[in-house]
Amino acid sequence: MRTNLVLRFAAAGLICMTPLKTWSQGVASWSAAVPASATAAPKASKQADRTLGKQVRAALASNRSVNAANISVRASSGAVTLYGTVPDQAQIDKAADIAGGVAGVISVKNRLTVQRAFDQ
């Protein structure tokens, strides 16, 4: 009787473990089928975006006609977006021109605003 009970538990355990093993093998074989270039492409794209953003920030910082202290830059596949505040409208236009002149910039979306004085 006891042997029969042990065999039933062993059989139940094998039945329960079989689907888990099959599922885990399916996942492992799927991840092995993903080409290496598919994971490398997003990393290269992010690095290119970071580099472009740094180049635009450097161009803005080196130009004395724009106060770049409150300007943030985001780059994505050559499209650059400027965020932040500047003291006057002329600097908004100048910042967009500077960003557009950086090599690799395809388009510039200007989200800069004029910073209001505290007494207004």
C-alpha cells in the first residue's frame, strides 16, 4: 500500500515537472534564435543620440549670444528637441538656428519659452 502511494506521488511529480521543462526549453531556444544584430542596433542608436545631444549642447554653450544654462536637449534619430527657458525671444530663435547647424541634425523642435521676471 505504501509503495503504491509513493509511486503515485512520483508519477504526479513527473507529470507536473514535464510542462515546466518544456516551457523553459522553448524560451531558451527562442532567445538563442534572436540575432546578435537585433540587440546591438538599439545600443548603437542610443549612443548616436547621446553623442548628437552632447554636440548640440556644446554648440549652444560655446555661443555667447545664447544663455544655455536652462536649456535641455533631447536627440532621437537626428531629430533634436530643445526644452527650457531663455531670457528673451531672440535667444529662442538663435538657439534653434545653432542646433540646426550641428552636423547630423535633421530637424529641430523648439520648446523653449521666455523666462518671466519675478515681478511680472
